[in-house]
Amino acid sequence: MKTLIKAVIAGIAISTGGVIYLTLENHIAGSFLFTIGLFTIYTFGFHLFTGKVCYIVEEKPSYLLTVLLVYIGNFVGTTGMGTIFRHTKLSKLTAHAADIVSIKLSDTLFSTFIMAILCGVMMCIAVIGFQTIKEGVGKYFALVLPVMVFILSGYEHSIADMFYFTMAGAWSAKAFLYILVISAGNLTGGCLIPMAKKYLKRRGITCTFLTGIIPKESRAEIPIAWISALVLLYKAAN
């Protein structure tokens, strides 16, 4: 029950990020502020499907039941909040949500699956990066940047899409099929890096981030470089 409750709260957090994204016309700002959902989830220890799948490779088969329970909880949280928001002043966002959903449902299932795999990879980078990087600024950049990348690139996130589909009032047999395909893609993508890491470890090859490439004393400058790059991208886009 505790796992289910934490998963429902995670769904609510993603819905909050979804509202922000639907509200803003600037996609860069929207993708950045969307990460408040992920920040909430991983700061307070809630459970998100696209994060949990990253650990399937290292866990026992029984862990899949936990993943399924989290998936159900996320579904309840996102669809519940989407339904509530449709009966508030946020109902003005339904038209924008409908436009987004229309584009998603017009894509082919193959393309959707590939987009979902890439989103799963980005989420794996974000989640594992956040939990393994110890430096305060670095860990939050690890969480924020991959999420911005998958949003701006048009990759498919199953839990966020559950919210968008609900806000748009677009649930149908086709919508459920697409969500299942996206979920499968997210699961596949979330397992790719852990599988590669496990394989390389068995072969005696280690992958330590930045070790031997960038001097330790210079690594603190990396977030500053990322900020500068983002500023330049924003200026170029405007």
C-alpha cells in the first residue's frame, strides 16, 4: 500500500509539471519547469514507473510486481488529476492538450515505440545520475537536462502522456494501445544503459564518469558550462 500511495503522489507530481508545460508557450521554459515534477519525486522518495524500470536489470524477477504496482499508481495519479483539472479554470488548457495528443496519435506505432525508448534512456540518465552524483549542483543538472532533452526532442513519456490524454479527454481504444506501446518503449529504453553497464562489468570494463578525462578540480566548472550553453540556445531560439 505504501508503494502504491507513493506512486499515486508521483503521478500527481508529473501532472503538476504537465500543467506548467501546457501553460507556457515557450517550449524551453516549459520543458525546464516541467522538471519540478521529477524534482519533487526524487527529492521526497516517491515512485515513478520510468525511474523504477531502470533497476529491473539488477533486481529479482519479483521486482516486476513492484514496477506494475507503481505503473498503476502513476496511472491513478495522472488520470485523477487530469480529471479534476478539467473541472477547474485549468480547463482552458484542454485545447492545447488536445493538439498535443492529436500529434501523438497521428504518429505510427513504430515511431512511437522508438521515441519512447529514447525517452527511457533519457530518464535512466536523469534518475541514476541524480542518485549517484554527490555534488549538489551536479546531481540536479543530471536530473533536469535529460528531461529537457526528451521533451524538446519529442520523445514519449508514458506517465506524462497519461495526463495529457486525460486533459484532452482523448481516451479511446487507440489511446490505450499507444500508451501501452509507449510504456513498453520506456521500459526497454530504461533498461538499455543498465544492461550495457552490466555487460561491460562482466567483461572487466568499467565506466566511471569523467575519471581520467577531466581533472577533479575542474569538474565543478561543468554546470557553469551547461548554463552558458543553455543561455546561448535560448538566445538563438529567440
